[in-house]
Amino acid sequence: MHSDSSAPKPLVANEGIKTASNHLRGNLKAEFSDLATPHVSADAEQLIKFHGTYIQDDRDQRITLKRAGKDKAWSFMLRVRLPGGKATPKQWLVLDGLAEQYQFPSLRLTTRQTFQFHGVLKGQMKPLVKAMHTVLLDSIAACGDVNRNVMAPVNPEQSPVQELVYQDAKGWSDYALPKSRAYHEIFLDEELVAGGEPEREPMYGDTYLPRKFKTGFAVPPSNDVDVYSQDLGYIAVIENGQLVGYDVTVGGGLGMSHGNEETFPRVADTLGFITRDQVNAVGHAVITTQRDFGDRTNRKHARLKYTIEDRGIAWFKAQVEERSGVKFGAPRAGKFTTIQDQHGWHQNADGTWFYGLHILSGRIIDRAGWPMKTALREVAQLLEGTRGDFRLTPSQNLTISGVSAELKPKVDAILAKHGLDKENERSGLRLNALSCVALPTCGLALAESERALPEILEKFETVLDESGLRHDAISLRVTGCPNGCARPYLAEIGFVGKAPGKYALYLGAAYTGGRLNRLVAPSITIDDAVKLLDPVIKRYAKERAAGERFGDFCERVILPWHRRPRARRRAQARRTGGLSEVSA
Ligand code: SRM
Ligand code: SF4
């Protein structure tokens, strides 16, 4: 437990910025109208996150520009809010067209089922938001100290249960949106209403949360949303084919800093069972508890996982029960057996079809011999006006959904024409690989990630091919720094950027997302990691027990003598019985 010191610690600067902002307005309207500078002020830099955008610079150009005595190449990243990752063909076409105008003319699918634009110049920001608004899209609360994009099942049409879970996720996403009209005033020229009722944030309060907050809805047997990495998780409980409610999880989170044991990834605890009608009340109580008790004096200790770690899960559960009036029942959800997206063609319960398309690192761009962006534009044009649409998956992939039997061969023809019909040829490793954006846009990257992934995959695929494991599903995730944006601590093989060309290597998470991996090499090159893992992979091929996953094999055979850092051992020890079910 953290001891209460007599002199209260000062609040971090962000708290002052939020307090003074008048519900996230600050001076942003004026700053975005001032095109004399390419960026915004330091205070505004913090506030714009609540509106879904970050200021960045092109790190590939930094040295050249500095040598030439020039300013950095500033631009904005904008993240769309897209609960459950659902986008219509019309929305796709608008976003696709917009992306062409920016410094990095691509659409980037994120690990939380939404789109990012990179390289948007300041003067392009308002037109971008206005164009998105014409197709009912926005970027409100896509970043910032609030509940962010809510993750949910990719194909609600697959079964009536999935559809209900999607509706609950959408309902919670709407409920947890900030009430402030700041975004509309700053980017959409809505006038601030003078007089009238004062604006209120009934759930968040005037200073919002101490830190970002994330929610995911999972439907067993798929843990595609990595529910144990979320601050708040709802695991569907399905009995006799009916959705009877959810097991609620709290306190997951992955960000850490190298060498700082006070920061650590943590898998969520299970609070217990609730019925569907209690989703928003329980979420509200979780958020207000974190609002009132989260650490506002240290942003590296401000996530819900630390509040729970410090005060204990029993205390937290009692707070949530008291605030919501809901008593948790014993956990009832079924087991998770997979995290992998469904690739290729599958039929929905309503008779329509969906096609799961692998997209390396979620980057939609036209490359020589691989015109992904053009192909998907043609698919969107074909599907416009039909029931068909697009679903972004938590693994940065795409599902073309709701396709009629009549349109199915036409979608096939477009994919084949552009060489995108190769789902069956991809290795199990590739289909289970994630990487974060990292360089050149991410200001926090210590090493390459997205740009390193193709080479990493090729090297490991060679070893897997030699071992006869080409089609085994093994999760590999890479990030450019320890913040964990591609959830690397839940990968069977995790690479976490340390310095240019160097990574911390982690091994042995449970494939289904219930157990963290362990650090096996603090700073290693990719080539040395391949050499280190080559004999491990070959041993796995020969010695694994029936059905044993690579991560579980490493945990059983390779890692028993690898100690977990103290703080992470403590976090692991707090796992509940519900978790051990899925980590087997
Ligand atoms: Fe992340 C910060 C990209 C999912 C943990 N993340 C960032 C920033 C905004 C860098 C920054 O602060 O300047 C990155 C922008 C890079 C760029 O150029 O686009 C960034 N995060 C991403 C995305 C785009 C990675 C991707 O390749 O898909 C993901 C966007 C998700 C979305 O649509 O909302 C993304 N980030 C995640 C996840 C995974 C998840 O949520 O499922 C995590 C780990 C889970 C968690 O939150 O614990 C994650 N991002 C972080 C952190 C560490 C937070 C912490 O508690 O320590 C930071 C840094 C921070 O907040 O200080 C961060
Ligand atoms: Fe940037 Fe680090 Fe997140 Fe990768 S993990 S996108 S390098 S903050």
C-alpha cells in the first residue's frame, strides 16, 4: 500500500490545464484559426488529445531539417472514434479520399479497431473534421483522459448474441462520451450558447479522469479484444444460446517504462457476473471510483491498474457495488480458445457473407504490386448502397461484411485482380502478428516497429517452415517502446523497442491473453533473437504436449528459471480464479 504522507503531493500540470480549460475548450478555437504557426501551444497539446488528435513531427526529417537550421516538420495525427470498428462504404470512401491529401497518404487501422490519419497540416484539421462530420464520424474522446474507443465483436451478424453484445458496447460508448460541446465549437463552428443551463459532466466531473481509460467487450471463445488488457472488460456469458449477462473485469493495462519497476503491465481482475441492464451502471461506478481515487499527482501511476494494485481488489469491488447498487455474482463466462481473426470467406447467421482480410500492421496504402488502398476503394464502391460494410478488427485487420451471395464473386474478383486473395497462404505467425506505428510519426518510439515487422516475420517464418510449424498460430507482437500499443506483453513472442535496432525480448504469454509474458533478453537485435529462439521453436515442434501452445510450452519448459520483476510478480499474484481458466 502507498502510505498517506501528511503533505499532499502537488497535482500534475495536466490537472491544472484541464481545470482551466472550461470543459476542454482552452484557447483551441483561436489556436486552430492561427495558421501562422504549424503547431499549437504546450497546454493546447494536452487538450487536443481529448478531441482525438496529437501533434507530431516527421522524425525521418529531423536531422536534415536541424542541419539546415529549419523547424521540425510538424503535423497532426487524428484518430477516429469508431465503437466496435464498424464503418459504412460511404464512410470508407470519404476517409479514403481524405487520406490522399496528407503528408502520409494512408489509412492506418489501429489495435483498438479504428482509423488514424497521419501528417495532417494544421490548416487541414478543420476541413478534415468537417468532412468526417458529413458521414457522421468524429474523433471525440479518441484520445485523452476519458473512456476511449470501445472495442467489441467484429461481426455482430454472426449470431444474435454478437449483435446484442455490439449494441451493449455501443450503448456504453455513447453513455461514456464527454458531454462538452467543445469539439463542435472548435472544429465545426458551433456557437457557444450564452446564458442557459451551465454545461455539466455528470460522470467525469470538471477535470475528467486522471489518465486514459479503455473498455472492451469479448465474446468467448474469442478473446480478440484482449479483454484482460482493458481498464474495464465485459465478457459475454452465453447460456443455452442466450446472452444472459457479462463477467466484469477491471484493472488491465500494459504501459510501463524500461527500468522503472513501479510501472508494469497488469492483467485484469474479474469482479463477477452482472446482467445486461447493469452494464452502464457498473461502468459508471468503475469510472467514478477511478475519478475520485486515481492518482492525479503522477501520470506514470495514474491508470486504474495502479489504483486497484494499491488499494486492493476487494476495496475496489465494494466501491463499485456501493456506487452502482449492483451485487456481483460468481463469474460464469466460458473459456477463451483463440484471439485470431477469421480470415477468408465465412457466412453470417443472416445469410450474408464476410471476408476477413489480413492487413500487415493495419497500414492501408498502395505499394508497388500491392495496391491495397485502391482495391478497398473499389470494394467500397461496389458495396455502397447495399447491406455490406467494413469492420476493423483488434488485430489491425479488416473484415468486409454483410456481402450478399450475388456480390460475393464481385468482391472476389476485385481482391484477385489486385492480388489480395491470399489469405490461405499466410503463415500462422503472420496472421497473429501486430506492430505499433512507431517511427517516423510516434514521438515516443525508441526503435522501429511497423517498418521492422516485415523483416522480423520473414526471419521467423524461415525457422517455422524448417520446423513444420508454418500454419501454427503463434502470437508475435512488436512495439517501438515499452508503452505497449500493440499489446506486446500478451504475446507469446514480444519485442519491445529499447534503442535503434535493439529490443527487449519477452516470451511465454498465454496465447488466449490471460497470462503476461516474461523478459528473457533486455536488449537484443532481431538477428540474435532469431538465433536464440531457433532451438526453442525446434524443441517446441518436437516436444510439445498435444494441443500445447507455444507460449505455454515456453512457460512450462523454457522459462521456469526466469524471474518476473517484483512488481509484475505482485500483479500476477492478484489474478482471480476466473483468469486461470483462460490461461491454461
Ligand atoms: Fe498507444 C501513446 C499509438 C493502442 C498504450 N499510442 C501513444 C501515441 C499517441 C504516442 C504519444 O503519446 O505521443 C501513439 C501514436 C503513434 C502514431 O504515430 O500513430 C500511440 N496506441 C497507438 C496505436 C495507433 C498503435 C497501433 O499501431 O495501432 C493504437 C491506437 C488505439 C486506438 O485506436 O485508440 C494504440 N496504446 C494502445 C494500446 C493497446 C490497446 O489499448 O489495446 C496500449 C496498451 C494498453 C494500455 O493502454 O495499457 C497503448 N499508448 C499507450 C501508452 C502507455 C499508457 C500507459 O498506461 O502507460 C502511451 C503513452 C502515454 O499514454 O503516456 C501511448
Ligand atoms: Fe509509439 Fe511506443 Fe506506442 Fe509504439 S508502443 S506507437 S513506439 S508509444
